[in-house]
Amino acid sequence: MNIQSFFDPVADFLWQKKYPENSFFRQIHWYGEEFPDLKGIQIALVGLKEARGIQKSESVERGSLEIREKLYELKRGVGPYRVADLGDLIPGDTLDETYQKMQKVGEYLMKQQILPIYFGGTHDLDYGQYLSYQKMKKLVSLLTVDAKLDMEEEGPLSDQHTQEIILHQPNFLFSYSHLAYQSFLVDPSLINVVEKLYFDHMRLGLVRKEFKEIEPLIRNADFLSFDLCAIQSSDAPGAVDPQPFGLTAEEACQICWFAGMNEKLSSIGIYGYEPYFDDASNKTAKVSAVMIWYFIEGFYSRKDSLSFKSSDYTKYTVSLDTKPNTLVFYKSKRSGKWWMEIPHNETEKFDRVSTVPCSYSDYQVAQKGEIPERWINAQIKLL
């Protein structure tokens, strides 16, 4: 596959600028006069210009350029930075063709053990991100961060794409989790649908109240889709659909850090930047760039092997008076993170581990003789 043919190079003025030695730009490979050699690359930056998923776009097509400009100016982190910027994905003749291009590029990169970071474009492009997992012969888990649920029956595709993912056939979606939605933007009937499907969801107020509890949800995701409208407009005025309430930029970066540290997460998308709405200093582009920076730093801070039988983990068995008679937990000696064991479903058609992320509070609930809600939900999903 000639992956270069899918991309336009990085704008000349960006890679011709003089950057200091300690800049982010000087640590990576980029598509300028030549396409970067992907041998040994671990992370690929993929800019997106597609905007046909919304009814009206003022400047979404320019979003990836503005984010990239801010990203290049940041200082280097502590990781080895085997990162390549592939440039901007060339949009298809139709929106569906763009989804198919994302599918092919994502498939290719992940087969090469390269994690794609998509940035720019509209939020419906996570449908293309999802399709790239279709041929992997396993169920995958999606985590979305968005002020809305995007499961509407009518309207632009940016308001329907999550439903498209859930209803897609063949179905290879194991679980779906949604963080930071705002109740006044979501039809209660959609929340009922999410609950009937045993999907996890946390509204903005609960995320704020129990921020540490979102880490296991993030750690359970195979891919992350982040809509910038989830960040309050005072921090991100340049979202496609800016909201006065939402996460702070700092909280958004913390989520990206958690995601980067997730050993099983294999792609991330940061969508919904509209430069036209941004302030004079392009604050939202800077926030997006720093989110990418924190994700990469998290990636290079990964510690856990996920080999739960190894000496890297301490096993805890909790006896209960009800069925199940015991619950098994694992704690990483390296990171201090917790997992719990779910009985394996022998009829399962896909290769899926039965040890799921949890928190210390789940272990404490079990010690009190109660079954953690997270365990019950995971058991239902594995049936």
C-alpha cells in the first residue's frame, strides 16, 4: 500500500521555519519534501480537513494547520519521540470516501504497530476511525468525550455519527463509554438507550465530582474520540459548537494523559476545531496541541505489561457470601493501577480478555461483601 498517496505534505512555511533544538518539531519526522520513513515509528500525526459532516463550515479545513503550528512550537518532552507527521489526509470526492480513506490509513498504521493521532476535521470522522478496526477480528471499546451524545435521528452527520457506530454491521463494538455530556443538551430518551445497552456514561457534573473514577473507563478503551465542544468556551472558543460550560483545558489534558498511558489504546482523534470562532491568539489550537503533547507524554510513560500472571502484579482474592463466591483483583506494582477478573464466556466469538480495569474503590466495595457495579456491567457485556 502506497500510504503517501493518501496525504498532502505539511505546509512549507511550517517546516521551513527555524525552530530551537529543544522544540517539539525538532524531535519528529515530517512530510515535507519527502515522505517520512515509517520504520521504527510508534506514533503518526494525521491532519484532517474534512468538514462535510456539519451543515456549515467557516474554516474547519484550516484547523489541522493551526493546531500543527502550535504543536511544533512546544518544547520536547521526556519520551524518545519516534513520531512522524504524515501531513493532511486528502479528502475523498464524497464524505463516505473520506471515511473509507481513514479506514485504510488506520488499518495500515495499526498493522505496523503505529498509533495514529487524528486532529482537525469534524467529529463524525470518528466513524472512519472506528472502521479501521473492522478487520481486526476482535471486539473493541470506544470512549467518547463530548458535550452531546450525537445519536440524533435527523440532522447533520456530526449529530448522528455515534449511532452509526453503534448500529454498524458487522458489529464489532464491545463497549461504549461517554464522558462529560451535559444534560440540557441530551434527550433523556438517549440516556435510556445507553443504559439499556449497558454502556457507561458520566455527565459533566459527575466527572468533576469523581474525576479519579474516569481513569478506569479511559483505560478500558481501544480508541478515544474527543470533541472539543466538551471543553468550556472560555478555554476553547474555537470549537465547532462552543459551549459555555464544560471541562477545563487542564482536565482535557489530564484525560489525554490517562489515554496515552493506556497500554491497549491504539488510536485517538481530537475533532471539531473551527478557527473562525477562535480568539486572536488561536487559544483553541494551542489547547488542542497541548492535548496531543500530553497524550504523547502519556504514551511514553506506559508502564504495565498486562501480563497479570507475572510478578509485576499482586493478586487479591476477596471472598463473598453470595455468588460469585470470590472476586479476583490485580494491582500493578509498577503503576499502582487496579484490574478485576471477569469469568470467561466460552461462547465468545472474539478474542477478548476477561480482566477489566477498575479502581481501588471497587476493591474496597468488594471487601465490604458487595459486588462492584463495574463488575456487574462487565459481566453483562461478556454474556
